[in-house]
Amino acid sequence: MTVDSPRIPPEQQIAAIVAAHGADPTRLLAMLRATQAASGRVGGAEIDALAAALGIPRVRVESTASFYHLLHARPHGAYEILFSDNVVDRFAGKDELLSYLCEQLWVEPGKLSEDGLVYIDSTSDTGMGDHAPAALVNGRALPALNKNRLDLVAGLIRERRPLADWPPMLFDVALNVRKGGPLLAEPFAPGAALARAAALGPEGVLAELDAANLRGRGGAGYKAAWKWASCRKAQGKARYVICNADEGEPGTFKDRVLLQAQPDLVVEGMTIAGLVLGARRGFIYLRGEYLYLLDALEAVLARRRAAGLLGARILGTPGADFDIEIALGAGAYVCGEESALIESLEGKPGKPRNRPPYPDRSGFLGEPTLVNNVESFACAARIVERGAAWFAAIGTEQSAGTKLVSVSGDCRHPGTYEYPFGVTIRQVLADWGFDSDRIDALMACGAVRQR
Ligand SMILES: Cc1cc2nc3c(=O)[nH]c(=O)nc-3n(C[C@H](O)[C@H](O)[C@H](O)COP(=O)(O)O)c2cc1C
């Protein structure tokens, strides 16, 4: 709820929110987020109204609402400030800054101020390690905090200035790409990979991915070509493509940087997957803490639809229909796990499913679903654009291509680095700003064991 939200009875607000989401219960999480933005909380009255408007059991709404830590049953006032809390934020002075802001605004951490205006607390790592200490204000990223910035924030809150009128520099998230490569730094012409995919055909695209030896960048390292081929073959009424942008591992932020630096590359990888698999719907599951990326990503999708690169008749081809929606998370680390993510996308608490079956057979709404990481989709687009041989020649025989690395904490040069697989640890530590004496010491004591 903002300082100038009109007072509309919750039932009326909620009926409008439910209608705006097509009264589709799989979109419950989005409705809960919208409800909280409108009425300042998702408490008993809001839950009753949502359950009634959707015609689903109350317990279903309540179990989803109570699962996500960015949703709250009690009001958090017109300004909710949540300080990112991980070791890097603490190292950069987060605890001191949180106390400082509380003193400035006469509020205790975790308690709504007496005038109902402001709530200040800590939250899990918000994915801004290279801009620590960071916070969220009403869900929007406030990077690189210090006392001067917090004085400004406190003044704006005392004046009850709406967020839309806050100085934009408070929200600027610098890219901090310290070392770029084909994913982060080299220009990409939207449509270039799609045009080559059309020329190759679905089997040709799968053969390129296979020959490139692309392995998933989300952690498990599963071969992308196998997953795409298995999902393409699986029987179902519909197929779906999901980009996993939940990135909740403390200290990681490389997917955020890639989505900010090269959104077209990621979306083009997803679109190629959609056409190869015969899917018509795709989702970017964006972690709630990355709300600040939402408008820019929606603009990219709109631009691509207008250019014939997304939506109906992609590249003017009849039947080549695939579109993408962005689904925001609401704070739950476990939703990075693909089956928990799918549960969340269905409007449920993000609890992992028993596997098998894996999502490529039974995923979103029980249908064949491809889930890949943000970086995996960007790699796929580059492979299709430039060819498998180009990709396989980067890195090592076992691990082809480049890898994005998020660096923050006790180092001189925090940011995102793109390295070919096989780079030496010595090189990496030197890039991050470690002196050679310190690198030698780390190696000598066994803290760093590789080359
Ligand atoms: C607890 C947990 C958290 C995870 N978090 C993420 C995540 O934030 N992003 C991601 O892409 N994969 C994450 N994964 C892995 C996904 O389940 C899945 O393997 C991955 O999205 C597949 O994409 P890929 O094949 O492109 O790597 C997580 C797995 C577990 C068990």
C-alpha cells in the first residue's frame, strides 16, 4: 500500500484483482502479491475474499499466502524496508545501517512504527552481493547503501513522498560486469538465432545443442539436448517452457546481471526452445527480489512481439506461436528447485514434488515442461546463432563454453565475471583483486587446491 492508496473496501479491490488475473487459480501468487500491494497485507479478510472470488477452499489460499516470506498477514505500513542479510551484507555494515535507519525513523526492527508509516527488518539475501549492503523498499531494490543514502531515504519517508517521486539514482543497479564474453558483453541482434533455428529445423537445433555439449547452468549440469529432446518426445496435451530465474543461492546474482545486460539472448533461447518443443506458453519465473527488472523485461517482450519474434506467427511463419509471461516469486529459496518452482507457478506453496516423474514428462499442470536456467537459455541462443563447433571450442573437452561467476565479499573487485571453463584459480583470484602473496598463501594452506 502506498502513501496515497485510495481506501477501497477489500472485497471490491480483490474482485478487481481476481478479474485482472482471469480468475485463474494458477495465478494465485500474482493475485496475493497484488492484494498485498493494494491493501497492505494478506490477512484473514483478504484471504476470505480471494477464496470466495476464486471459488476455491480458503485453506488453499491460506497455505500459499503463509508459505512466502515476502507476503505478510499484518500491515507493514506505507514503507516496508527489508535489509538483505547475508554474510556479505553484514561484512559491509548492514547491521549498523539497519540500526541507524531505525534510529532516524524512531522504529524498532520487525515492528510497525506507531504512526503505521514504516516497517524495517532483515530478509534473506536479495541477490545484490556486488552492491552490498542492499535493501528492498516496498519490494524494489535499494543498492549500495550508506549513511548518506539512508539520510535521504529517511527524509523522503518523513515527507511521505511516494516511491515514484524518489530520486531515481537511489534505485540504479550498476551492471558491474568485470569480465565479459559471448554471453555478457558481445552484441546480439534479436532474431539472429531464431532465423538460424528456422533454417536448421527442430531436429537440426537439437543436433547443434548436442554437438555443443551444453550442460545446464542451474547446478545439476544435465545435458540440455537430452532434456529438450525428451520433452519434445513426451506425450501431452500441451508443452511448456520455463526459465528458472529464481536465483536464491546466497551470494549469487549472475542471472540477474544476464537478464539486465542481455535479456534478448535469454528470451530468444526460450523462444527457440518453445518452437522446437511445440510449446505455446513459456514463463520466466523471476524471484520476487528482482522486481526492479520487471518493467524492462516486459518492455523487451512487447518489443519482440511487435517485431514478430514472439507471439503469433513468429518470423511470419503460420503455426509458429509461442509467448512468454513473467511470474514473480514472493520470497522462497526452495522455489529454485524446479518441481517446487512449478508448484509455485500453479499457485501453490513451493514444495518440491517426488521425482520421477521429472518435469520433462510431467511438469506444469502435469504436462511435459522444460525447465532451464537463465544462463542455459542464453548459451542455447548463442549456440544456435554461431554453431556448435564455435561453442565446443571454448572451455574444456568435458565442459564447453563459458561460465558466469558472481563475486562479492572480501575482494577488491566485486561483480560478475565470464570465464571459459578451465580457467585457473590463480587467474580468477588475481582478477578479483587478490595479491599474488595472498594467492600463494591460500594455495599453501590448502584453502585453494586447484591450479
Ligand atoms: C534447493 C535447490 C535450489 C535451486 N535453485 C536454483 C536456482 O535458483 N536457479 C536454477 O536455475 N536452478 C536451481 N536449482 C536447480 C533446478 O532444480 C534445475 O535443476 C535447473 O533449473 C535446471 O536448469 P538447467 O538444466 O539449465 O541447469 C535448484 C535446485 C535445488 C535442489
